[in-house]
Amino acid sequence: MASAQSPSRREIEVEFLAGVGRAVGGAVVFSLPVLMTMEMWSLGASLDRWRMLALVAGLIPLLVGLSRFIGFEETTCWRDDIRDALVAFAVGVVTSAVILSLFGLIEPRMSFDEIMGAIVIESVPASLGAVVAQGQFGKPDESDERHAREAGYWAELLFMAAGAIYLCFSVAPTEEVDLISAEMTPFHAIVLVLVSLAAMHSVVYVLQYAGQEPVEPEGAGFWSLFARYTVVGYALSLLVCFALMWTFGRFDDLGIEAALRLCVTLGFPAAVGAAFARLIV
């Protein structure tokens, strides 16, 4: 009996290790732009620890949801998804620590608080890359296809939120966002909102990319798609921008108008990221 079960157990272990390997590859690819961004190096040391804790607390449920549909290995229940989300986060932390060490950005002379702050803040995009590694680098299986078919409206919003976080995460702490938003007039802000909506809708429903599967719900008209997916997706992107900018302390000492311009500016890359994320699944 034991010998009959051993091959199956070994196959599971090999597949899990292969999944972890894909997760490491995804973590490296997704996190390199952030790991090589100067503003991110100091953000981990200066960011309030309770805001960093809030960032991690929001990240874990997102990783669990992504694991359900495009995780780095096949899962059958939410317990597996939670486990894989924690593994993805651990992969993100370890990958960030190794690369930061290779770059000489964390050293023994630094305090433990500074080192952990730098690693945790960099682990956000690394964790996202780790958890979607199967969808990007792995070989699609029946479970992936079934989960993709089962992905409903709320899952679509989950994918858009993940794409928005990834694309605007490395931009949010930079001074360039402040400079751009400061130069914008109300007219520029309105036009940018309209352009963001148009770009988001065009990427998913108008432009045809190689290998793209139809994403239109059957029988849905233009205005239904625009209202339920594009407008809601853009609003979700702005919410992501607001959450990131608050977490990074970018709203401190800003008025409402300046904060709105900041969110609209960052909302453009967030909307594009949200749109392209829908094409992954």
C-alpha cells in the first residue's frame, strides 16, 4: 500500500517544487522595476509601521483570491489557496531580501527595522508575481481553464485590482507624480479621466491581441459593458490609488483638490494595468 502511494506523493512534491520555482521566476520579473527604484529603497525605512501592516493585511486576501484562479499550482479548496498565498508572500520576501542584498542595499550595519521595512515594501510586487506565475509562465491545465470559466464578475474586479496595484505601485512613491499633478488644471484632469476610461475600454473590448479570448459577457451591449466593467474598473483603480497613496503618506498636508489630482494622475497607469490584467485569464 505504501509503495503504491509513494509515486503519487513524489509527483505532488515535484509539482509543488516546480510551482515554487515558477513563483520565484515570477517574483523576480515582477519586482525588478521596483527593486531598482530609488524612492522605494528609502520608503521601507520611513514608512509608518502601522501603515505597512495595513498594506500587508490588504495584500494577503488579494493573493488568496488570485491563487484561486491563476495561482502557481493547482488548488482544490480555499485552504490550499490560503497556503499558496502565504507561500507566495514568503517567496516575495525571500526574493526581495536576496536581490536587495546582491545590490548592496541592505547591510549588516543597518538596523533590523530598516532591513525588514525595505524587504516588506519590496515584497508586494514580488508576491503578486509569485502568485500569478502559473498563469504567466506555467503550462495551462484543466483546473486553470475551469477556474477561468468559473470566474464571475467579482473575480474580474479582483484581477483588475491586482493589475492596478502592480502597474502603479512603483510610480506612486515618486516625485514625478507630484510634479505632473501640480501642473494639471481641472480641464487636464477631466480629459485624463476620459482618456483613462477610453484606454481601459479599448484594451479589453476593442483592440485584438494575439491569443486573446473573448471577454464580453454574452448578450451584453456597449453601454452595459462600459458601465459594469470599464466605469466600475476605473473607480476600483482610483480606489487602489487612494489606498496606496494613503499608505505611502502622500496625502499628508495635502488639500482635497490636490489629493484628487494626485489620484487622477496615478489613475491612468492604474487603469491601463487593470485592463491588461483582465487579458491574463
